Amino acid sequence: MIEIEIIQGDITKLTVDAIVNAANCSLLGGGGVDGAIHRAAGPELLRACIPLNGCETVAFPAISCGVYGYPWEAATEIAVKSVREFPAQKVKKVIFCCFGEEMEKLYREKVGSRR
Ligand code: AR6
């Protein structure tokens, strides 16, 4: 089973194998978390990821919960369910990185974890 950790903070500051981006179809980086990731991950870092053979620790922002406006309650439920149903192979740990207390609380409710 994949271990789930919930934290509050800036996803670009985490030391993980991969971060999942809330991207737009141009993949050029926009505002929000996408812009933050593009500013933090320069071409050098992206090149360094090419030979990586799989990722053990993956961090997720609260995808779709910003400008996209998806309802937080449903979004957090779907995110946790999707990770729990994902077949544990190489990925050992998922971190839900929340930008604020309210989002952290929702994720903790869905995962059933206390601080
Ligand atoms: N670390 C962690 N979470 C963050 C950070 C950060 N540095 N910055 C923002 N968030 P959003 P979306 C949270 O709007 O709704 C982009 O422009 C934020 O508070 O970035 O999926 C793309 O280009 C919110 O809870 O993404 C797409 O076009 C969550 O990350 C579009 O927005 C997602 O907010 C995607 O919209």
C-alpha cells in the first residue's frame, strides 16, 4: 500500500522524486502552482530527471482547486481515492502538499489522519 503524508507548504521546496503539476495544455507554465513549479524547475533540473528510472516519492498539489475552481470536497475525495486505488509498484509514498489550513483539513478528513 502507498504511504500517504499530508503537509502544508510550498510544493517547490520539497525534496521528492517527482511533483505533479496542475498544467495547462501549452505546458509553458501559467499562474498558481504551475507557474511556481516552472520558476523553481529550470532546464537543468528538468534535464536531470530524464534518466530517472521511476519515482518512489511523489508530491501532489491540490490539483484543480485553484483557478480551475473544482469543488474542494469532491476534489480531495477523488485525489485520495485515486492514490489508494493506484497499484503500488515503484511509488512508495505520496505527499499531498496543501497551500493552507482548510485544504489540509479536508485531506486529513479524507485520509483519516490526524496531525
Ligand atoms: N505549493 C503548493 N500548492 C500551491 C502552490 C505552491 N507553491 N501554489 C498554489 N498552490 P492552481 P488549478 C495551490 O490555480 O486550479 C495554472 O495556471 C493552490 O492554492 O495553480 O489546478 C495552470 O497553468 C490550489 O489549492 O491550479 C492551469 O491552467 C492548488 O495549488 C490551471 O492553473 C491548485 O491551484 C490549473 O488550475
